[in-house]
Amino acid sequence: KGPSLYLVGYNDGTKSTRGVETAMVVACDARCAEPFEEWCFSTDPESVAKHRLMLTAFDGGKPAKSGTIEINVDVLDVNDNSPVFQKDVYSTTLIENASIGTIVIQVNATDLDGDANAEVRYSFGNEVDERLTELFSVDSLTGEIRVVGLIDFEKSKSYEIDVQASDKGPVPLSADKSVIISIIDVNDNAPEIEVTSFSSTVPEDARIGTTVALISVKEGTVVGHIAKDLGLDKSTLRNRGYRIVHGSSEPLFQVNKDDGILYVNRKIDREDLCERSKACVIELKTALENPLEVHYIAVEVLDVNDNSPSFPEMEKTLEMYESALPGARFQLHAAHDGDSGLLSVQQYKLSPNEHFRLEVKDRGEDRKTPILILQKSLDRESVKTHHLLLTAVDGGKPPKSGEMKITVLVVDVNDNHPVFTKDSYSVQLPENTAIGTTIIQVNATDLDDGSNGEIVYSFSDVVHGKVREYFNLNVKTGEITVSGILDFEERNRYEIDLQASDKGTIAFTTDTSVIINIIDVNDNAPEIEVTSFSKSLPEDCKSGTTVAVITVKDSDSGVNGKVLCFINQDVPFTLTSSVQNNMFSIVTKTPLDREKQSQYDVTIIAKDAGEPSLSSEKTIRIDISDVNDNSPQFLLSPYTFYLTENNSPGDSIFKLQATDQDEGDNALISYHIFRGGENVLSSFLNINPVNGDISALKNSGSPSLSSNVSVNVFLLDQNDNPPVILHPVSSNGSAEGVEEVPRNVPAGHLVTKVRAWDRRADVEGAIAVAFLFFRYGCLSKRFIGSDTIFHR
């Protein structure tokens, strides 16, 4: 339904589509599965450490439906803040001879970062003289400066110590402060007496004020009288032993005893004598004998520009993280110049470059410290190494200089995302590709160095677990291999979201998509499905009658899915295509005759057009149902047989038999006698309608079909008629007569005459007369004669 808009607002429920701080707007169209994120606020944990956002997705319906998710964004700290001291300058006083362990002062610095980036450690700066570390120490955790050595006012009246506060971030940032410690003198030194000249004997007439011995009191106090305007006679200098009083070492100066000229006895090096003092004054003592005279001579050694500035090392290597912010300070070792005053180091020069500038911190007493300041962000991916030349120049005329080569190695931080070589990848892959086959190799590069530039590949979180069963991703090489059986018919396209992540402390990731189009291969045989089927078909159906409807389906696509369907048999059926694709009808093509063949096994063959071609078969059995299209047929026509007369009613005389090629009820035959016309015999005959006993037949088909046959019957006479007694007849008409016979009549006496009649005309029609009588109480039967009668 077109683009979908995602709105993000605060957790109080307000929404905004404007890119204001702490708000985010993302949008997505219908082609993408995930919204593109566009962050519209700066992430500064020092301002807001956690953001709570509400992401709402709207669909394009009317009314629109939406879904909401809460997003908690934790802003991770990076070391972007340097420690800050609470004071610009720390100063304190300390009594000399303070006991060891005495806390002089405590410095304190804070860092706005979090965790290790905010942990501050204290130390002395790089320029602190080693002699100072013998007198003072700083606690790295608390910033307390303690006395660790003997403090002597007479050696130094004040100390200026550089203290450095550094955080513990991956790229440590630091800040420097000066701590000025003023030493308070205490009366801890008794005067020291040194006899520099002594006359062991004194004349007794010595005048008051005569010098007996010359003593000097430390701190410049002189005991004795020195004549300012003492005029000395040159001619007496040698005799009086005019000399410079010195110790065991050879003096720097000598006095000419002839002319009184003070001259240099050996090479004078002001830097050895006075180190870095502004004024270098050498006090000499001269003495004359007889009488003893002492004169103090102060010789000031003037500095000349005889030393060039020099650095502690000719080459300096600095490591700077490319994430260092402009303004970051890096203190360098100062150059040393043995000369003093204007002849010492007066300025530093840095070779021209766009990333660094130089700042010089003047600590007084010819102590100028160079500080390298980053003025433009570093990018290791652009320039890995910066070569600088630092020059220290003194104030001589002509000036002298010293150089130090500075190599700045830009240390990598994870500031680059991995970048894929393509925005998206696509590949075609045949289905059923063997497991382990490499499909494609994605490649991403990261301009960072070390672990920050090491790439690890993975599936995106949105990739469904089912996809992971089919494909495997090598986390190191980016190779995608087949890990499951791919089936075009199940799914023909996969779009897999991949991620390339570096191994930085805070890993950066980049997404890409790999589109895998599955190519169909002919791996599916056609499937035949009978959607409608008349199992039984009447044999009198017309040509073109539909027997069954079948659907042929091939899961392959393109040419592989095109199917040819046919019947490769000599049967009275054929296939006709339907309006719908891959649907066919089995129809009759010639008349059917069940009596010739009552059943057909029809095999349907479906064959696709792929290479190699695949086919399948399906056999259906078609039963031909009977219709009553056949009349019964007698075995003989006509039947001829002889029938004897006088059969018992119900006895089988003869049997007819007929057959019918139909089946079922259509083949059930019933027999009957045609009755009518002039056939008188039909009225005398019966026939069993079931088994055909006697003459005619009838079946029970519907409609009933019949057949006739002529039967010639010849009647043979049979003794099937009993004689009929005509006389005597009883009064009730029965053939039983009673005759009275006189007692004691002789044999042969005519009792009565019996008259009888038989319908048979042949010999079997003869009548035998039997008398039944009792003789002596016994019943006797006697045939006494017979009569002949004629038939009819």
C-alpha cells in the first residue's frame, strides 16, 4: 500500500517527524523488510547517557493500524574529555627541613567521561628534573605531593614542579599544572670560620689594628678592614708575595706580580661555573705579606653564545589515536642550551603542517617548554604517519639552533564501518544443488587497522531459522554454501540479509542482501489425479460419453512443467483436453459391447517436456454394465420329443433350455407356454417358468424379451384310465353292488352279470373282472373273465 512511515517520540507519547535532538525518523517502502534508520540526534553520554524512544509503525489502511516498540539507546562513552584541574595554578609554602612524608599539597583533577575514561592518575611531568624527584613524590591516586628528601633553603629557595593528570582511556588524555613550592628558611646553619691567612708571630710593638689573621665568615660577612683606596706600589708586589688565595685546585685567575695585572690562568666555562644563573660572579681573594693585606675581587663572567640548543633526543616518536580531539595537548621535551639569558632558547619553530601547531609555555629562568597541540582531527586511513621538525632557536647574533625530528604515528581507532564491495549480491542456483557447494562469496573491507579492520560475517537477526537450515555462512571468508536440499517447488527465491562486523571494542556493522534465485530442474514427474470417475459404464452409451475427468499436475515450471497426456492402448476410449490447462476427459470413442469385453484397464500416461523427460502412469479400471440387449437363445429349434399318456400330475415330462448373454436380471430366463390360437395342446401342458421343464419359456428382463420355438408332440397311449363298472350300480351311484345269493346254491350258479368299460383301445384296454368273496371266512380274489370293449 505504498510507503510506510515510522515515527519515533519520547516515552511520554509525543511524536515528531522533525529531526530535532533526541528524535529519530525512519522510513521504509514496500520493497524493504526493515526500516532504514536515520539518527537525528547527537549522542553525548556526558549530556544524556540513555535515550528512551518509542518506535511506531503505521500501515496504509484506512483507518491505519499501528504497532509500537520501545527502544532504549545506551550511549557508550568514548574518551573525549581531558582531565581538568580545579585550579589554574597551585602554590604553597614549605619549611625547610620538613620531615619526610610531610604532605606539601594535594592537587585534584576531574574527568567528565565515564568508567576507565574518567579514572585520573597523577604523575610528574616529563620536564621535571630528576633532582626534584629525589625531594618530592606524587601519589598517583590521590594527587598528594609529599616530601621524600631533605629540603634545604640554602640550596633552593623555591621549586616549580610540573604535575600531570592523565585518564585511563584507550587513548589517554592528560592535562598539566604547575605547583610552586616556596621554601621558608629556618636558622639551621651556625657560622663557619675559615682561616685563609695567618701570621703565627706578632711583633710586640705592633700597632693597634694590625691584622693578625684573615678570616671570612660565610654569607659574605668580612671581618677586618679593607682599605678602599689602598694604593699599592707595583715594585713591592713581588717582595710582599702578592697572590690569589685559592684552594687545592688550580685557580682560574693569576695575578702578575710585576705589574699587578689579573689574567686568566685557564679556560673559563661559564656554563660549568654558574650553570643557568643569570649573573655569574667569581669572588677572588688577593693577599700581600709584610704587612698582610687582603683584597676581595669580584669577577663577572659574561656569557657568549657558544652553545647551540640541543634536545635530549634527536628523534622523537609519538603515538596518537586518530580519535584525539582537536585541542589535545602533547608536551614535548624542552631543548637545553648551556647559555643563559637571551642567549638561551628563546623560541621554538614547528615545520608547516595542517594538523599540528606549537605552543610554548614559559616557566621563567630560561625554561621554555614546547607543547604540541592537535588543531585538526587525524585520520589514520588518510595519513598513517606525520613527520614534523621541531627547531629550538636561541637569542644569539647570529642565532644558533637545534632540531628534533618528530614522528607521529596515528594509532587506529574503530571509526570506520565495514564496506561491502556491492550494495547487494545476486546469484542463480539450480535446485537440488549438492550440499557443501559454494554459492557466492561476499566481501567487505574495513579501512581500520588490526582488530578494528578484521571482518566477521554473520546472518542478520531477521533471517529466519529455516533459511539457516539451507545455507551456511563462513564467518571468516564470507562464503555462502548449501547446507540443505533446495526445492524450487517449495521456494524459488531467497533474500538473505548479511552483516559484516569488525572486531573493535565497539563493533561497527554493515548490512547487505544476497538474493538467491533458484533455477528449476526437471525433478518432478507429472502427477495424475482422477477428479471424477464413473466406475461402471452402460454398454449402450453413446460415443463421446465421459467416463472420467483427470487432472495432470507437474510441480516444475516452464518447459519442465508442460505435460503431454495420452492413452497408449487399443481400447474404445480416448483422452480429450479441457478448457482448463492440464485437465483431460476420458471419453468413449466406439460402441461398447459388454458381452465381448466387460472390463477395461485403461492406462493413462503423462509425460513432461523437460530434458530428460519424466513420465508417470495411472491405470483405472472401467466396468461395462449390462443392458438387456440380447434375447434368450434355445439350444434347439424345434424340439421334438415323445410323451406318454397318463403322466402323473406335476411330473417332469421333458425339459427345454435357453441361454441369455446378458447378465444379472437381464439374463434371468422364465419359461411359459404360448396359449392361444388353435393350439389345443397348450391347454394341456404346464411348464416350469424357472427351469424350463415342458415347452415354452419366458425371461424376466426389462423390457422383457422372448423367443418362440415349435414343439411337435406325439401322444403315446398309456394304461392311465381305470375301467368303469356299468352294472351293477348301487342305489347311490357307486360301483358297488349287493346281490343276494341263496344259501347252499351250487357252484356255477349265476349270481349277477357285471358290465364294465375302458377308454383305452389297445390291449391295455382289456377288462379283467375280479370277484371278491369269502369262503369259509376268508376273503378270496378270483379273475373269472374279461371283456373286450372298443375305444370311444
